Amino acid sequence: MSAGTVVPGQLRIGENAPMTEVWPAQLLVRPLTTEDAGQIAQWRYDGPWRIYDSRPEDGLMSDNVAHLAVAGVDGGPLVGFCCSGTEARWCPA
């Protein structure tokens, strides 16, 4: 099976996927926990995608920030996160 092939219940995201190669069949969006933030802080991306590597100044570990986790239902793996509203705005200095 080649990278990018869709299998019912699984989606491969590439041979060199930094987080997980197999996605859960169903996803859940929930509040981000401190444990989630710790995992995300360790994620590293290759090439031009390095811009998405987490840094302490990103505020991911801060309380009062409206980050959401994206994970498999029933305790499945953490596969992403997002932020919306005022906290999601990016204003370059």
C-alpha cells in the first residue's frame, strides 16, 4: 500500500509522518489538556513545515487559552489541535 492510500477507518498521511501514520476512524474535538500540550510540544516537522514546531512563547501551556485537542474517540491518539476566536489571531510584530 502506498502513502496516501485511503483504507476504511484509516488514513495514511505519509511514510515520514511526524505524529501518527494511521488516523482514527472517528475524531473528537475536546478541550486541550496539559498532557496534550506536552505531547504537542514534542512534535517536530521536516523541511518548510518546521514553522509549525511548538515553542514556549506560543502559549500552548498557558491557562486561559482556548486551544482544542483533536483525538480519536474513546481515548484514541492525539492527532492535532486548533484554536479559535481572539486567541487564534496572529499579528506579526
